[in-house]
Amino acid sequence: MKLPPGLSVSSPSSSAPLACKLKKSLYGLRQASRQWYAKLSQALYSKGFHHSLNDYSLFIKGSPGHLVILAVYVDDIILTGDDLREISALKHFLDSEFKIKDLGSLHYFWGIEVNTLPDGVALNQRKFTFDLLKEYDCMYVHSVVNPLDLNQKLKADAGDLLPSPEKYRSLVGKLLFLPHTRPDICFSVQHLSQFMQTLRVPYMIAALRLLRYLKGTPDLSPFYSNSTNFSIKAYSDSDWAACPDTRKSVFGFCIFLGDSLVGWKSKKQPVISLSSVEAELLHDLTIDVSLPISVFCDNMAAIHIAKNLVFHELTKHIEVDCHFIQSKLTEGFIQLSHVPTSEQLADILTKPLTGVLHHSFLGKLKVVSPSNLKGVLGLQLALLQAQSRILKLAQIFILCLAFCSLLY
């Protein structure tokens, strides 16, 4: 490496510039992260771990009953599994190799807060949400019940030009992090991010409305149940020709593993790409998925085309996708089912909804506030305690009646 500024060393035998021989990778160099990953990987390989072929930051060891899973983000590590003895031994080994700091149970990681509840965990970005509200002076605004105004249609050429476009670009860029734990704003953020070139006042009004919605729902979280139900079901929806400028459709889907929402997406695109990475990742985590996978759609025409391969000019562009889906239907891997539009949960990912319908879907998606869950659990506990006291009082009353009947 080159000599750092301020260090002057001359060679007595040559006038050529000197360089340092690098014996150890230094933090901040381009290859530092690669060298660290290689060193950590070798240490984990020596303990019988293997990395997932679908996610190289995921290391796995053992089988159900003796399973340890390690997730790595730079030099931060999450450990989980069902073998506490093996987890403890691994922590001692990592400490001897790298001098780690054990922070105990997982509460905060990569900007995401983890709330552990009796029936599972809830993930949210409450701190990041409040930081956004403070930065854009929205801490004391009135909240709204839905992210986007149903009556406002954003267009590329409608409205006055925005005098300070940098503020809008910065806000949308930061909002892009929230849909990782907020499926309820996934469509809104996707929609706002379509307008990043010639910026206009209505775009900023819509973005500030989204902040007002976040003001009223700062800690909404997808809830992950500890249930052993590993059946998969999916909801798929498309708002045909939704974009007023390009007439492209907005596609959205949400996927449940048991009762837990594990995947969602909202995207403006004409066709859907095919991927099986998520299914292979479940296999890596030793999760046996029950088949067939139920896919719910509110479009009977789409279901008929998938089940009956009859093509014409309007469906040639999706012929490959139809063949793929039809083969999975024949194999019994998936089954297509019709669902009424009022029960199509993927609607929240393709279009603005009324406040009532929006919050109704949130409950069905198991996107909840941890504080409310704790309140419900506390209320349930109080009711159980009250029932127990009433039962004891009833028993005492019956004993008193029996004793009085013996006396008289």
C-alpha cells in the first residue's frame, strides 16, 4: 500500500518511492469486507456450518431439533435455532476467535426493532419513522387514515413545477427503506418513486400526506406467529392500465407462510418474472411446505387462461408465463382459487383504498401495532384473573350455603 500522508521514509540504497507491505487487511480498504467474510466463513466451516446457496450471508448447521442458523451483515451477527447448547458453544467459539460482544436477545438490528410477544415476534421501524417525521417537520401534524388520496391522480405533466426538487428526492429515497416492514405503504412508495425527473407540487403534497399517515401509524408491524403451520398461500392482483401516462399495469402480490405474511411486492410492469429463490430458501431452513400452494386471484379470466391453454393475439406476450403456471398446476404444486374483490388482500399493493378497507386489510395481513397487541394480551390476562377470582368467590359462597343448610 502507498505510504500514508505525513509518513516520510527514504531508502538508503535507492531513490525509488517506497511502499508498505500489507500483512493484515485494514478496515476501509476495498478488499477488507471480502477478507473478513472469507475469514469468518473459514471459521464457521470448521464448525460444520455451510452457507445457503440462495443467500451467502446465511450459514446453517444441523437438522430440526439440532438446528443453528447464523445471519451475517458485515460484522453484525444474528444467531437463532432450536439447540441452545450448540448456540452457546458457538458464541464461545466466536468470542475466542474474534472477541465478540454478546448483546443478548435480539431487539434492534439494521434499523429494525424486534418486539418479542408470547405468540411470536413483530418487526417495525418506529425509530426511523420518527426520525423522518422530525426531519420534515411532521411531528405535530394531523394524521390521516390512508396513505394516498383516492381522488388525487398523479400525472407527469399536471401541476406547477416544484421549486426545490432535492427535498422530494431525498424524502422518497428515505421512504424506500420503510416497505421492508410496511406492506401498507408499499404501493404508495412505489407510486411516488415513479416521479423523480420533472418534479411538480402535487407529488410533494402526496409525499407529505404519506408522512401524515405514518404519523398516525408509526409502529405498525408484520406479526410473525410461532405456529407450526407451514402451508403457503398467496394473493395476486393487477390494476390493469393503472398508470395514466404509460398505461402500464401495477402488479402486486402477498405471500403467507401459515398465518404470517412473509413476502409482498408492488411494481409497475407488463409481465412477471419467474423466480424460485424464496421456495429454495425455505428448503435451506429445513421447513417442509405442504402442497399444493393456494394462489388466490379475483380475475376469473386469468384463472381460465392458466387452466386452459387457449391463446390468441392478446395473450402471446405472456405465453411463456402461462406455460410455466400451467405446468405447476399439472404437477399439483399450486392450485388457483377465485376470491371476491372485497377479500383480495393484494389490492392494498396495487391501488389506493378507502380508510375503512385499508385498515380492514391490515388486520387480515396481520400488520398490527405491538403496543395494541400487548394491550390485548394484558386485557386477556386481566379477564382470566377476574374469572379466577369470581370462581373462587362462587366456591366460597356455595360452601357457606352448604354449611348454613347443615346448621338449620
